[in-house]
Amino acid sequence: MLVVPIGRNSLFDQHFQTVSDLREIPLYELNRPSHSVTTSCPFKHFNWTDGALRFDFLRYDRVLVGGDLNDFQVQLFH
């Protein structure tokens, strides 16, 4: 995940450190989709008791000038 500050954030270094310490979340710690959603849910075949989601974070200011970010997918969280 590419981490980019929004606006002036004097605490960006501390915030990035806090977020980037989260590397793995076991699937059993997540909420499963409700039964009404599972029929159309792409995650209906997940084994929710085994496995984990893994994350890797990249600071916006560590990308090389002209670096290739084509493999990054943009997602906005509200």
C-alpha cells in the first residue's frame, strides 16, 4: 500500500510507523460477511479460520522519481 499524507501532517512519520507495524491480520480476527451477503460475496469460499491478510506499506516520499507505480491500485477509504 502506498501511504500518502493528506494536507499538512507534521505527525506523518509517527503515523506511518504505527500503520506500517501492522503487517498481518489473521482471517479469524475479521468479521465474516453476513449470510444474506455471502451468496454474491467474492469471499464466500474463504476459510475464515485459517490464513491471514498480509500488508506491505510504501511511503509516498520513498518512491524513486519517475518510479513505476502502475502496479498500485487506488482505493479510497472514507
